[in-house]
Amino acid sequence: MADASDAVHSLTDEVLGRLAGCTDARFKQLMTALVTHLHDFAREVDLTGEEWMQAIQFLTAAGQQCTDKRQEFILLSDTLGLSMLVVALAQARASGGAQGATPATEATVQGPYYWEGAPDRPLGFDIGEGVPGEPALYTGRVTDTDGRPLAGALLDVWSGDGEGNYDMQMADNTEMRARGRFRTDEQGRFWFWSIRPSYYPIPMDGPVGRMIERMGRDPNRPGHIHMMVSAEGHVPVTTHLFVADSPYIDTDVVFGVRDSLIVPFEQHEPGTAVDGRPMRKPYWSAHYDFRLAPGPSA
Ligand code: BEZ
Ligand code: FE
């Protein structure tokens, strides 16, 4: 019979031994590592019963906060950097054998505000019409990793507005705002209008918000526009373009910023924009070329 101090060390092996009958090799690998790391964590911090009960109450509250519009566990994963780590691992795995002069555009977190079924729009369309914020012209190309243009590539675009709010966060959120799907032309080019997105805080009214406060962290994401870019025969990428001089560019609460995704937004006086649109007020422009690696498109 093992005493308490033996159990501190022997319990882990005992629990792992109960996986002997597990026939799913990957599940067995995941559970073995999970149990090992959980037990090591408890030993390392000498976890007390009160602390573990607090953690259980936190997880319970996270579950209770979830609705069809709010996923507190994803927010927890985002704010602990786990979502971004999983994204980075997936991209490294997908590009493992890929050849190309330059790497594919870096991926980042999808976030909770993607809304499937945004309308198809012609190049040059303004998805920022009626949306609070300063107008911005987005231009660029989609190419493969050897720089060859990808005609007909799809850009599924969404962002918050110039005040940091997404349409989905509005009380009566039946209408899409600042969303659209664009297809590149024969030379792989795209251009469209929207607004220059503002920084905004993640939802702070739940247990994750209380965790962020207790950790002494800032809750904001820097200004960014989301894009899902895809093309036949190429690995799709879900990413953002970040506004270079946005506040919080160095402290994104979900760790999504990559240097390669930071884009300078150039300010323009009223006049004719490069796409020929007459602008009666000042506007911004941002340029970015996306690169997709060859591979399965779904
Ligand atoms: C977003 O960028 O939309 C987002 C990402 C993670 C958590 C909250 C929001
Ligand atoms: Fe966002």
C-alpha cells in the first residue's frame, strides 16, 4: 500500500497504466501527454485543493458563458496563446514539403466574428458604405509561392468598424456590415474599399475577462482586417492585415500579430483614388500581396 508521499510520484504511472486498453494510437498519445503534463503541473506548483476548486469553478463559469454567439473556451484558448500555437503548427505542417521561392502568407487566428455567406462583390466595391470609420482602399495580388498570379482566387473579408465594433456584436445583428467576397482578376489582382479598422477589446464580461484583469493584462487587439484567401490547388490561409501604427500592435491579447502581416496605411487627401474613385474626403490605402502554397485546397 503506497503512502501519500509515494502517491505524489507513483500516481502518474498508475493513471497512464489504465491506457493499456486504448486502441486509438493518436488518442492514447494525446491522453498520455495530457495526464503527464497535468500531473507535472500540480507537482510543480504544489497545487492546493482550494486552488483546484477555483479552477473548476472558473471552467464551469466558462461553460455557462457559452451561447450560440459566444464561445468562452475559444476565448480562453486565444488569450492563453494556444489558438495561435495550433495555427502556427498547422501552417508549419502544411508547408513541410512545399517548394517555393518565398513562404506562404502567414496564418493567424480566425476569431469569433467570421460569418459564413458574405455576399460576392465585384472588384472595387465598397463594403464600408454606411459603416462608421474612415474609408480605406485595399489593393494587392494573390500569387503562388513562386510569384505566379492566381486568377479567380477568393478573398473572404471581414472586419470591425472604425470604432472597434463588429456587426455580430450589435443587439440587432441580422445585417452583415464590412464583409464581402472578392475574386482576383486575370493578373491575380484585387482591390476593394472598406474602412480603416480600429483596435478593440475582446469580450471582458465573463470569466476570461476576469482572468485577463487578474493577470494584469491589456484586453485589446490592434486594428486589423480579416481575410480568408483561397485558390484551386493551393492551401487556403486564414489571416489578418494589421494596421502598422495601431495602438496595441505589440501587445495583442490573443498573440495573433506576425511582423509579415503588419501593413502601413497611407493617408491621402481628397481627390481621385488610384482605382479612379473620386473621394471628397481624406482616405487611407493599404497594399498587400498574398502568397499561397501549392497543396490541397480544402
Ligand atoms: C478577432 O479578431 O475577431 C478576435 C480574435 C480572437 C478573440 C476575439 C476576437
Ligand atoms: Fe477581429
